[in-house]
Amino acid sequence: MLIAGEASGDIHAADVITAIRKLDDQAQIRFFGGDLMAKAARRRPEVHYDQMNVMGFSEVLRKLPQLWRNLKTAKQLLADFRPDVLILVDYPGFNLKMAKYAKSLGIRVDYYISPKVWAWKEYRVKRIKKYVDNMYSILPFEVPFYNRHGYNVTYVGNPSVQEMDYALGHLPPKRHFVERQGLADVERPIIALLPGSRKGEIRNNLPIMLEAVKRFPTCQYVVAAAPAISEKFYREVAQDPGLQVVFGCTPTLLKYSQAALVTSGTATLETALIGTPQVVCYRANGSKLSYKIMEKLLKVKYVSLPNLIVNNSVVPELLLHNCTPAQVARELAPLLQPSPRREWQLGGYKNMRRRLGNALAADYTAELIVDSLRSAGVPQCLPEAPDPDLPELKPKKRKRKKPKQKPAQPQSESRTSEDLPQTQIPEQPVTDLPSEHKSKQNEASRNEDNGSFSRHKSNKYHSHRENAEKNEGNDTVKDTAQDTGNTEN
């Protein structure tokens, strides 16, 4: 059983499920997650992450009844399904409660993609040590962090490495990309803008980014849109009639950009793996008070992943009140041309890439989980029928074409070419289409950077506690209201 509570978790958990299926095609899987996990598991999610992913204290309070129902549903499924292993993917506010309940039932708990306990809420390490049997980390600096707390974790590689390597291996030519996306000029340098994946982030960061890049009139600026955000929203926030927005091709845009402005998060790591110089921005409400509070809460010197991985200031970080158009432009200027600052970043990227290694994170994680279950003597389960209600799994009915009846031919020794049956004249392949058909053929899909990989259920008995915990009490309500939601960097 797997639990992922937001979109990025759905991507990574789907890769793990696909890898498990490769190792054990009879694995029975149940999950909370999204459409990618459904495709990999060949069944619908018990609860879709759309009903789980909330941000901010006020939104948590509004949706608290729904979150409680999700938790109750997950516990009931866990008790009924009795998986050999519960695999949790980030999403700590919800998943750590499920880890505690699983342990009360004697079910093994594995965690893929650690919560960011090294940045804030370090007290959660005690709960992880108590309830999680195996932690599979995707950030190398998490290993010494957990070791300092007396807990051993396994670094399995970072999924962004293989995703960006795949994207770099499937790039269209720059001219093709620029023309297809309708950008202004092939030769004009591009500044990529990545203002975040949530509407609140975009509202806070995109206006600052735009004001900064307009100070470089020789460059064109292009927004890499998040898949769930409409182009209309970007235009409403930007109030810029000439704004250029592209969907589904962020790695390509980054590769052909001279530099990028990136909101703090996983995108900073992906930009570094692509090799594009960047300035990290995070505006939020921009107040000095918020900055002071954040300084007290954060337990690390840096917030961007490239800096955290190499433990050095590779990319500039402009946070809250420090994120102003003037400051952003000042940091961006030396990155748009050959300079020591640009060379310093590119050298730091190489160091970061070496530290991340080349392991395929989802494949390695699946291999460790399946092998450990087999070593423990877990029997292989019977094959499970796929969910017939899943639209992608319904077999398509093939229409059989009725064979054309050949016309009767007159009995004659000599026949002209006009008398020959039509089937004896081979069709010539179409080698040249009219221009309007060519243009239709050349319209490529704008999705260039999707990738995937991903696991195991058997009927091994588990020791069952008669009095399994039914209610976690008031402390659970408080913790859910604080942090049930998306916990990206």
C-alpha cells in the first residue's frame, strides 16, 4: 500500500509502482494518490490526492472534516487490506499518523522521500525513528543528518537526475523549439521565469521577476507554466500584453535560456541539472518580520537544493524582503554574459551532480523493498485482476473490416490493365502532402518532459492487535491543522 498526498508525490510513487511491477508482476497494490499511480497500479486510487492536498492554516481548518475522513478511510483500508509493507511518500502531516497506526497493527513501514525535517520540525525525527522501519532518501545530505540522530537511512539517488538526463537526450533543435512555441526571435537571448507551481507563489513572485527582467531589453523573457495553472491566470497576474508563456517544455526552455529566475523548490535542482545559471527568488509577503520568523524556524543555512547539496552558496538566494526587482536584476546581470560569477555557478553544478550520483531512485527503492520481503519469506501472492472501471484499462473493441468482394472477371485469355482486379495494382505511398496537411503533421505535442518507472502485496499473515488504536486524540487534530498539506522545499 502506498500513500502520496500531492502531485509530485504521485509522480515519484508511480515510478516506484512501475518498478515493483517489473520485479513482481503479481503484486497487489492499493494506494492514495493520483492518475499516474492509477495507470501504474492498473486500478483507481482509494482517495485522490485532490482531496488531500491543502496549503495554509486557514485552508486546513476549512477542510479539516475532509482530512479526518481521509485519515479514517486510510486506516480502514490498512486494517482490511493488511499489506506486507506500507510505503509512504513525503506528505508528513498525514503519513506519520499512518506510520504510527501501521506499527500498532504490526505492519512494516517504509518511507520514500524523507520529510524536510532537516529544515524545520526536527522533532519529527523521533517519530520517524519509532514508526518507520526503512527510510529511502533522495538527498545525499540527509544521510549524515539522520546519522547524527542515531538513525540509518539509505540514499537511493535523486529522481530528478534521470528525469533531466532523459529530457536532455530528447531536445528538439533550438530553432524548432522557438518557432513552435511562437517566441519572438531565435537569436535573441532568453531569460526563463519559473515563478512556482501554486497560485499564491505566482502572485508573489511573477511581478517581481517581470520588473527585474525588463531592465534587460536585449533579452526576451518566457514563463515556464505549471501544468495545473491556466495561461489566463498568468496574464491576469502579469498585466503584460507581450507575456510569453509555454507549457510542458520546461527543461527545453531552461536549456535554451541564458539564465533563469526560479522560485525556491525542486525547480532549483532541475535548473542546476540542466546547467542554466539561476537566481533563486522567494517573495511571499516580503516583510522583515516574516524573514526573522523564518530565520528562527529554519535549521539550515540555505533553502535552495543546489546550495544544500554542496553546502555552499552556489546560487544566490533572495528571500522575502530581500527579493526586490533591483536586487534580482543585480544578481542576474553577471549571469547573462561570461563572468566569474557565471563560471562559479557552473562549477558548483558539476560538484552537485557528482554528489547526486547516477542511481535510478525508483528502481533502486523498489529492488530494496522487494528483495527484503522475499528475504523475510513473504510468499508471492496470486495475480489480481485489474480494475475494470478504470477507463485506460477497458479493452478497446476492434472493428473488423469486411473484406471487399472482388468483382467477377470475364473468362478470357487476354485481359487489358483495365480488366485486372483492383487489388493487383499496388498502392503508391504518399510521399508529398499538400502544405496544409504537412503543417498538421508537424504540430508536435508540447509535452516533452514526462517520465516514469515504479511494487508488492502478498497474503502473509500479520500479528493483529485486538485493541488497535481508533483515535489519536487532540494532539492529532492540532498536528493536522498545522501541517497536513504539501511539503515541498
